[in-house]
Amino acid sequence: MAKLISFDIDGTLETGDPPGIITMERVRSAQALGYIIGSCSDRTVSTQQRMWMEHGITVAFTVLKHRLDQVKNAFSAEQYYHIGDTHIDQYYAELNGFKYFFPDASVDHLWLPG
């Protein structure tokens, strides 16, 4: 069964405002490893979709941050992760049964094969 990673944008991804440390190449690597990927952000869904399209990345979901419950209900995964830079990200992740990580070296293990 696949694993799922939800990305916050601002402060998390390099395309955010402010930019975060997770590059689009890193997102592509996660996808290549078989992760179900998408974004949960304060940005509108259409803005999130446009960002992914501009980078040529097809994602499985784009939802508002407080809707992580919809992601969990829509996808069966053996593990659910959310990476974000605020305690609000952490709150919604943990509320909905996602393992939460700040966008720092603590997420490096997610990109290891296996």
C-alpha cells in the first residue's frame, strides 16, 4: 500500500512565500518513490493547482489546510504525512491522523527507498 505526503506551500516548498527548503525536484523524487502527493495550504485550491501545473507535477489532491480529513477519506494509504512550517499545520495534521514534520532535516528519511 502506498504512503501519502501532503505539502504545505508557504514556508515549506521552494515556491512558497516565503520560500521553503523543499524543492520541486524533491517532490518529484517522492512521487517517483511511489508516494501519493498533493498540497494542503491556505492558498486557494485553484492557486495550488496552477502552481503544480506550472512545475509539470501531477498531484492527487489540492485542498485547503483545514480539509486534511477529505484527503484521508479519499485515499487509502499505509501512512499519512503532512509537512508544514507552522503549528496550525501541525494542529490539522495531528487532528486528522497525519504524522507531522517541519520542513527540515527530519523529513530526509521520507526520501529513502524502501
